[in-house]
Amino acid sequence: MRVQVVIIGGGPSGLLLGQLLHKQGIEAVVLERKTKDYVLSRIRAGVLETGMVRMLEEAGVAERLHREGFVHEGTQIAFDDEMFHIDFKALTGTPVIVYGQTEVTRDLYEAREAAGAKTIFEVENVAIHGADSDAPYVTFDKNGTEHRIDCDFVAGCDGFHGVSRQTIPLGVRREYEKTYPFGWLGILSRTRPVHDELIYASSPRGFALCSMRNEKLSRYYIQCALSDHPGDWTDDAFWQELKRRIPEEVAERLETGPSIEKSIAPLRSFVTEPMRWGRLFLCGDAAHIVPPTGAKGLNTAASDVHYLYNGLRRHYQDGDDEGLDRYSEQALLRVWKAERFSWWFSGLLHRFPDQSPFDLKMQEADIAFLRDNESQQRAFAENYVGLPY
Ligand code: RFL
Ligand code: PHB
């Protein structure tokens, strides 16, 4: 079998790239390790930048998003019992859209199926060969049989634990990493959101986030120890802890109920450079991870896809390789800015085990500066709604 582009990974990066290429008549096959149901059972990001929304529109998959997504023109920042508002619309002219990653992925799979584009699920032992040659190919096992696909390019969209990044030789790859001494315990519940905007809260007991998926579905997170397991936390213990970390007047209004999903995600900042090796291009979590504070993970994956898609389009339509040649440099410039914002915002709101009284005062002053200074609020808002690409 031969295609123009093999896309490894059927998460949002791979599917979005596949759909955009399909619209341009560029043939791509998606190889996914799990089943579709498994991919659609993962609860992850919830906030889309308008840049990502534009790309979903271009891919022809934004209809439900516009119908069911929620436009958020600002966010709330809480500390102790105080809360203030950052007005994205007034400061930048741009809102964000609250629409779950799970729904984005579902819409992309539906469009992919409707277009008759090929996705191969439950592939094993995917290996990329000859990425630094003119004739790359990918092998994989499916139902115990080995298959081979020859191609022009390989898009490594297989997340942090995928094989694509590992294919780049260690002598070429540079990795930058910071791990955080805590995780986020998240729950999904069929309850009304406590506020019409997201609340990012700092408290002496640690960080909390009140988010949502729709009017009847809420998503809440609390900072937890890395050694915690979701099973250690009863729903009741979760709600009690959340209430202690948000302003009292918000806690009083909090609607609680049984959790329908509960999971813990560790926090990590990670970047690999370069994001291209020969004919292999890395996109999304395969190349970088941000802590979720600021909701940049999925959105940064989308900006990678933008650069790669345009590079491939120019290659096939105009015979112009400048976009592909500049892919790594362009993508990384934006990636590092998203890394900086997510790292800064995480540091602003979490409690760290080794924080000195001086460090705590610096955090307090940083939050007060954000509350009181319009330039700082504008810089925050520009980052949150998404830097241009
Ligand atoms: P994904 O979503 O990880 O998709 C990669 C896909 O590749 C498949 N795969 C393979 N397929 C074939 N062969 C292999 N060898 C393969 N290895 C892996 C996987 O099964 C998967 O389907 O990466 P992608 O597409 O780059 O998308 C990135 C986003 O998913 C990610 O940035 C965000 O979800 C990050 N993230 C969050 N971001 C936010 O902005 N807000 C959040 O609240 C948020 N919560 C999260 C998150 C990421 C999490 N992870 C990765 C554990 C919560 C969690 C738990
Ligand atoms: C979410 O709703 O899952 C969410 C929202 C904002 C974040 C992280 C996660 O910064």
C-alpha cells in the first residue's frame, strides 16, 4: 500500500491534520493503537482558542461546536475568599470557546468516516523506517499480520508515549523537561456549573479549578499529591476539599453529585527539539506537554497542525518546500511561548512543598499585580485566548 502521508495517532492532532489534508485531496491514512471507543472515552481539555476553532471550520467540522459550544468572554481568578474577573473580550477582542476535546474528536471521526478516509485501529508495533531518506515507510501489526505502507511523509501525532519521537536518534534530539511535585485530580459530574465562567483558584490548601462542559455537566479539578490514586478519593471527600479551596460564597452555591469520571493527571512541562527529522514531523503531545493550567495542550497541538498542514499543502500544490523546511522553527517559536505561559500560570496558583514564606509573598504579590494592573491583565488575556498563528 502507498499513500502520500501516514499519520500515526488518531487523537485530535492526527484527525485534524487528516481532515484538512483530505479537503485538499492529499491522501493520508491514520494508524491508531486503541479502538475508537477508547479514544472517545478519554476526558481531557475543555477550552478552545479561536485559532483552533478556525481550523475546525476549515476542516468542515465546526457545525456542532458552534451550536453546542459556549462562548466565554472572560475568566475568574480566585485567591482565598477574593475573586476577580479578567475580561478577554474587552482586553483582546477575542473570546474562547468551551467545548470538550472528546466532542472535537467525535466530530472529527464522524467527518473522517463520512469522507471515506481510512483509519486503521488497534495497530501494534508501529515502526517508522527511512525517515531520513527519500523513501520512508511505516510497518505495523494488525491481527497478528505485519503490514507496510510506503509514503512521502510521516506525521507523528501519537502523543507523549508514542513511537514517533523515539524514532529521532538521540544524537539529534534535545529534550527539555520540568516535572511538578503534584497532580490534578479531576471529576466530571452531572451537575450545574457553579459559575458561568471558569474559576482558577489559589488557596492555602492548593489549587482548584471549576470548569464545565455544558449547562448540566461540570468538570472540577483539585491539586493533589502525586502518590494519590483516584480510588483514594470518595466523591464526598472531593467535594469537601474543593469547597475549602474556593471562595465561600461560591462554595455555598456549589451543586454536588456523583462523579461519572475521576482521574489523576501528573503535571509536566516538556519540549523536544527539533520537531522534524527528515520526512518525519512531530505534532502535538508527541513533541511537547504543558501543565493543564491555562488549557494550552490541545490548542498548541492545533497550531502545530496548522504549520504542518500548510507546509504539506504548499509542497503538493506549488512544489514549494519552504513551509516544511521552516516547520520545526515556526512551531517551536509558538510552543515555547505556550510553555512559558502554562509554567507561569501553574506557578502562580499552586502550592509547592518547598515554598518559603518569601515565595508565598511573591505569589501573593504576583496575583495582586494581575488583579490591579491592566497591562498585566492584557498580557494574560492575550496568552489565554491564544497567541496568533
Ligand atoms: P493524544 O490525544 O495523546 O493522541 C495521541 C493518539 O496516538 C495514539 N497512539 C498511537 N497510535 C499508534 N501507534 C502508537 N505507537 C501510538 N501511541 C499512541 C494514542 O492512542 C492517541 O489516540 O495527542 P494529540 O492528538 O497530540 O492531542 C493532544 C491533546 O490530547 C493534549 O494536549 C491535551 O489533552 C492535554 N491535556 C489537556 N489539555 C488541555 O488543554 N486541558 C486539559 O484539561 C487537559 N487535560 C490532557 C489532560 C492530557 C492528559 N494526558 C495526556 C494524560 C488530561 C490528561 C489525562
Ligand atoms: C477543562 O475543562 O477540562 C479544563 C479547562 C481549563 C483548563 C484545564 C482543563 O485550564
